Amino acid sequence: MRLTCMFSFILLFGAVGLVVFIHLQDPEEIVHQQTPGIKYNMGFQQPKKQDCVSSNNQDRRLRKNTADRAATVKQSNSLEPSESVPTKLQSTDRRQSSIMFAMKDQQKGEEINSIKLHKRRRRFIIKKSPILISMNSSILNLPTLRYEDRNNSKWKSLYQIQGERKRIMRETCSKYKSNSRRIITPYHVSRIFVEDKYRVLYCEVPKAGCSNWKRVLMVLNGLASSTKDIQHNTVHYGNYLKRLDGFDHKGIYHRLSTYTKMLFIREPFEKLVSAFRDKFEHPNNYYHPVFGKAIIARYRVNATKEALRTGSGVKFKEFIQYLLDVHRPVGMDIHWDHVNRLCSPCLIDYDFVGKFESMEEDANFFLHLIGAPQNLTFPKFKDRHSNEERTTTKITQQYFAQLSPSQRQQSYDFYYMDYLMFNYSKPFEDLY
């Protein structure tokens, strides 16, 4: 009997708490929370935080301005002479008058503040709420071959390869993803770069030719005459290329529906080793202190003070331990994240899927399809550490030979969807 009473009391208490919680919620926040969409970490989206900070600062400024205006009114009223009213009554009236003026100004300030906050919240909801797009809604599937190219065996072969890659990608998505309709947020398109002149959307996949692709987009956009003239820092830190999440909903929807969308991918293990070599085997004032120090502190036994201080000298085995740890001491990074997460190929119908392994052929075929200038070809030069050999299958196998069979299997499982979606074969025979 006691257990029944206790259980009933707990249920009643929970129900009352839920009612109180719902009552206290801002209705517009409830609408935003109930908007259908795929959950993602809003902490990653800094603009929301900035909006909150800016609104708080504006509240303070409005309150301060209201108080200043009230003080000014009070002071000005006290300086006005009055001949028909005795001094004591006059001062009393002045105080009442100044209070009334201050209250009116404060009410007006609060009304203005309320309207601005409402408009800001509405703009925020419009900006961050998902874009609903039906499956396969892209008007473009793949730019059609010109009439004169249809008898060209090379172009026909590359065209058929594209159709096969897209077929495998879509079949994988339909098998493993149960989305009856696509729900795209600005987060999903945050890695997509826009070239409006030739109507191209490019999803950046690090260590798969992204630096040279950005050079090509800059030339297409008229920002440079040649890819050779553009330095590495200009490519990555110049902010010359627009991102798709910088547009409003109408702009995002229009470009997703009408532009040619493309991405280039790379064999996952090879891409991973390439990222490790670039970020941890060369001096780096970001990856060593941010990632290196945390990795060495967690996974290296008897680490030296120098290693803990600088974060330099991370070993590949330690890096894999970090990658596979569900409780990583430091977060994920785009250079070794899944393509499935970076570009959302199951949400966005990419018209062209190129591969790093056939980069020159695929890239120049794409440029031919979009009608790019004939003198523009994909650059062959290595962007960083040009004296060092590119990461190849042989080099990749040497790095993974340092791991146990269990670690290799877990690494393959980690990138399994990328292997499956882009039709890469197993890199080791003992994998299952």
C-alpha cells in the first residue's frame, strides 16, 4: 500500500513539474524546439551566442539611456522657474512631474526594447530553423553532355562512372538512412563554398584536394587569373569565397535546387594518414598545443615534461587511440571527420562525385561539364610540404602496420559508412 502511494505521489509530482515547466517556457522558443529537424550541437554555431550577448548589452544600454533621460528631465525641470506656485508645492510638483516623465520614458524604452527583442528572436528563428526539401529535389542531376561530346568515348565513360557513383551513394543512403524528407539546416551546408558565376557548390573535404579546388573556384569567380598566383594563406584565410550558410533560407534553397553540387573524396585510411603527417609530423602552432598535448597526456605512459608542454611528437598509435576513444580528451576535427558528417550526402543530392585517386581526370571532366574556360585545368602542384612525398597506399599501409589487428578493425568500423557509400574496398584482407 505504501509503495502504491509513493508511486502515485511521484507521478503526480512529475506531472505538476511538467505543467509548470511548459507554463514558464517562452512560446516562441517552444515553436523553435518543436520545429522538425536533425539535432546538432548549437554550441558550434557561435552566432546564437553572439545574439544573446548583443541583446543583453542592448538591454543594458537601453536601461542606462532611460535612466540618463530621466535624470536629464529631472534636472531640467528643477531649473525651470515658476511664478504662480509657492516654492514647496512647486518642488513637489516638479518631483511628481519628473517621476511621471521618467516612468513614461522608461515605459517607452521597455516597449522599444520588447519590440527589438521580438524582432531579433524572430530573425534568429528564421535563420536557424531547418529548410525542408523533398528527397531528390535538385533540378540538376548531372550536367548533360554536349552533342559533340556524346561520341567521345572518354567523356561517355566518365559520365557513366558518375552515374554509377551516384547510384551506389543513393542506395547506401536509402538502406542505412530512413529519411522520408530532407531537413537541412545552415549547419549542414556550412562547409559548402559558392561560386555564383558558373553556379557551382563545392563541399570542402580536407586532404582531398580542397586547397586546389578553392583556387579553381577563385579563378572561375574572376578573383585571380591563374591558380599558380594564389598562395596557401590566401586560399584558406583570405575569405574570398562565400559559404552557403552565409545566405538566407531563400538563397540557400535556390542554390541547392539550381546549382551544380560537387564533392571530392579520398580513401579514408589514406586521408587519415595524410592528415596525421601534415598536422603532427611538422611544426604546427595549433594542432600541437590543442590536440597534441591532450593526446600525449591521456595515452602516453611516462610522458616527458617537454612533450606535455609542447604537444609535439604524437605517435600514430596514440593518435588512433584518441580517434577511437568515445571519451576523447579533445573534440573532433574536420581533417579526420567522416565525409558523411562533413557534406551530408544523404541530405544533399550531389550532382558530381569525384575521387582524389583520379583527381586530374575527374576534375577536368567537371570543368568541361560546367563550361569553364578551356585554359583552366586543375593544378597538379602539392600545396604544403612540397618536398615531401604524397601519402600513397604504400605509405598508408606502413602507418597502419604499427597498429594491432583490433585497432585496424576498429578504425575500419569508424569509417565504414565512407567506405561503403563511396565504394572503396577494404584496405586490409583481415578486415571484416
